[in-house]
Amino acid sequence: EIVLTQSPTTMAASPGEKVTLTCRASSSVSYMHWYQQRSGTSPKLWIYETSKLASGVPNRFSGSGSGTSYSLTINSMETEDAATYYCQQGSSYPYTFGAGTKLELK
Amino acid sequence: EVQLQESGPGLVKPSQSLSLTCSVTGYSITSNYWGWIRKFPGNKMEWMGYISYSGSTSYNPSLKSRISITRDTSKNQFFLQLNSVTTEDTATYYCARYRPHRSTFDYWGQGVMVTVSS
């Protein structure tokens, strides 16, 4: 099973600040997907196949990476971006998720 | 729009079976794949399994001996049964649509919290 390690576990960012979240895989994967989960709601697909934004996702978000190292970047933090972000791999069975990065507004 | 809604008991006794229903509207479950994912206290998430448009299933090996996913196409519902539960099965359970060509879960239900306790 591929283990996904997200860092940091929690962080706080000020409005306008650039934010980078990291997901490292225990073995190489072809793509990484990201989900956003705001408090009290279900996860939403946010970025798929490493760098493609899901429908309705603002273009201040971007994704990058390859092999075992992937990242999600917010170009300029906004209030609505406060949430927990999970990475997920579907390259290797069983599909696995990271433990999440909780992003708070400073 | 695709909508999913989980339902089922919020409290299950240890050693008993957990049974949940996912009702789907806006899309036929005879198309695509439909899965279950759970989120434990502390945020760890686990893919549990899925059922395909044809009724075939795939399960996480960690659960393989305890899990069953079935469906009722006439009601556009699919079901999760998890046997011999313990307190470690306490979690929020989500149903979701799985897109195998992208390996993503693109529509999720709102989730149902299940506590295993005597």
C-alpha cells in the first residue's frame, strides 16, 4: 500500500499570502489528486491528475509534481480557502489518502 | 446534477454489522462506479471499496473479509455492509461516485457518522 504523507499538518496563512501544501508518496505514482473539505461539509474534488482544476475551482489554485513529490499551491490566500486539503492516489491499489493539511486563516 | 445521500443507523454495537444505504439522484448507478470512503476521528481517510456499473466489486484488502457492497438498480441505491465491527470502525462514512479513467471521486454524499459502542 502506498502511504501518502502530507505536510504541514496544520498551518495558518494571511489573506494575500502564498501557500504551498506538500504530499509525498512512499512509492512513485502517476498522478496526485487533491480534495478540499471545509468544516461541516463533505470533501470536494479540487485538483485532479496533478494539475487540472476541478470545475469551479479558482485559478489561484495550482498543482504540480511527479513521482513521489506533489504540491498544491494557492497563489494568494483568501478567506474561503480555509479548509482541510487531502491528497489521494489512484495509481496503485488500494487507493489511499493522505491525512490532510488543515489550512487556517491568520 | 448528481446527488448522493447516505442513510443508516448512527450507533452500532460491537460484533454486529454496519449497514448503510446510498441513494443516488440525477445519475443512474448502472453507469460509472460507486464507492464508499470513511473518515476516522483524527482525519485519516480510507477507501473501502466500490461497485461498478455492471455490479462487479472491488474492496480494500484491509477489509476484504468483512465488507460487502451491493446495489438495487430499481431504486438507484447501493449499499455497504461491514461485518463484525469494533470501536475502530467508528467513523464518518461517505458514498461517492468513482471515475476510474481519472481514479477520482467526483461527487460525494454529505456523510453519516457511525459510532460503534455498546
